[in-house]
Amino acid sequence: MKPILFVVGQAATAAYLLPLWRRWMREGKYREQDLAWNIVINDVVARYLERENVSDMPIILDHADLSLPEMFSTSEYCMVMSASFAPIEQKYIRRARKGNIPVARIIDTWYGYHRRLVESSEELSSGDKVLVIDEFAFQEALAEGIAQEYLEIAGQPAWESIVEKPPQNMRDILFISQPVERFYGQSLGYTEKSAWEEFRKAVSDYPNLFDKVYFAPHPDDDMQAPVHDDRVIVVTSGLQALNHVGTVVGMFSSLVTDGLLAGRRTISFQPDATGPDLCAMGRVGIITRATTTQELIKALQHRDNTHLESLKSVLVGSTDRLADFCREFIKTNMKKP
């Protein structure tokens, strides 16, 4: 059986794949006759996996002189890869094209389909696949110009695995940052810095709505909370912080969805937004979208504004679907002797 090389350049995709990897390790499916796989990661993903206490998997840290295991010495393998903007992706896409290796790209959220695939790497090739979460993502990807022949609905295993957490104080609030300016400039009408400043203004002007304020930098970013305030707690893991807060405020990071599935009141805050709404759950009304400080305050004054069931229903069976896809991807791309 043709082996799989997972290439992961962002923490969110590592989280997406972890339930499958853990299942395969539990079942002893590593370098068996019918399934062989390795994982190549960058430093960002290495730090994430370390926080998740992942140490027993076939993981290789990418570097300039990396030699892959012998089973990847020919073109007889498949790649399953994140679809962000990480340099490691371009490096292995070039390797795949040179060796005529089929690649499956993972889009683990509901935005940026065309940009993640076409603008950040080379064009899709015959045999490639693009994994999206659900029918909604499928249709959005089609609308952005991704051909139907490439698209596969696979769910979102990381979100399927989230267990609703015990209630917490709704005035303990987590602000989730992400590198908006790096990828979108000023085109959305806001950046992570302006969103944080507007959020801080709300904290200052309406102190009765806030007790503890947690700030979660994006795993790929070095931004720290640019304030000195005893109530602001900078955390290294937004996922862990969900255990301590009752409310999550973010822009369109996948961690916003984590917060919703964990049972937290969840708000998409996009101050002065002028571009498209990149938070799919806001677009379809599952969570509240606030585009001004006053709208944020109004959302914070309501006890609960989330609707979980419609999201949970599309996530059931995600890990199974991903496992089935990987085996079918291998089988479809086996070269005949």
C-alpha cells in the first residue's frame, strides 16, 4: 500500500489531524502492510504538539537538509497537507509536482478557499483533492472557483472531539487574536490590533461586564497584549483558557468555533468591518457578529447567544470520514504494476 506523508504547517491543521493520528496509534496502524505514514512539521506545529503532549508519533521536524524515510524515496506515496501560507507547504508542493505525487489539501475552516490553495501555492493538479468541512464550505469553495472534481467533504475531527465544558463566569472573557494584518492588510476594515484596542475600550468603559480578561495570541504570531493591566492574563494556549472563561470574543479564528463547541458564549468582533465576513458562523447566524463597540456591549449583556445543534450535526463522524478518505486516496492513486 502506498504510504502517506502528512505535511503540516499550522497548529489548527495539526489539531484537525490529531484525532486520526491518535486513533491509528491506538490501533497499531503504523508502518503496517496496508498503512504506512510519517508527519513532517515546522517549528510552529512542533510547539503546539509539545503543548498537547504528543511524543509517540512518527514525527519529523523539517529542516534544510532533511532526508525523508526510505519509503518516501520514490514517487509511490501520497501527501496530505495543510492549506495555510506556511513556507513548508510551498516546499513540499514543489516536491510533489516534481515527482507527480497526488496532494490532498485540508481547509479546516470556512473561509479563504481560493486564496489558501491557488494564491499561496501552485495550481491544483490531476489527482489532487481539497478537504472541506461540510456542504456549506463545499458550495463556498465552488463559488470561489475551486472545481468540483477536487472537493471532498470530510468534516472537522478536531471540533468533533470537543466536549462541552462546565459553565464558567460569563464575565471572565477570552479575547482571541490572529494575524489579520499579515494576510489581509487593511482590506477587512480592521486588524487584530484595532480589534484589540476596541475591545480594551469596552473593558474600560463598561467594567461591570468584565471580571478577568484573558488574551490568546495566535500560535503563529508573537503579538502580546499591548497593555499593562492586572485583569489581562496572556495565555499560551487558547484551548486551555476555555476551561476558565464563560465568554469568547474573536474575529474569525478557528478557536472561536472551539469556544462555541465548548459551550461558551461566543461573539465574532469585527470593528468597522468593510470587507467580507470571514466568520462563517456569523454569516449564517449561529453566533453574533459585532461590528461596533456598542454591538459588542449589547452582545455581552445577553446571557446566551449561541446555537450549537446545527453545527454539531455536521461534525458527527468526522474522524471516520477522514480515515475513509485517506484509505480511498491511497487506493485511487495506486499505480498499476
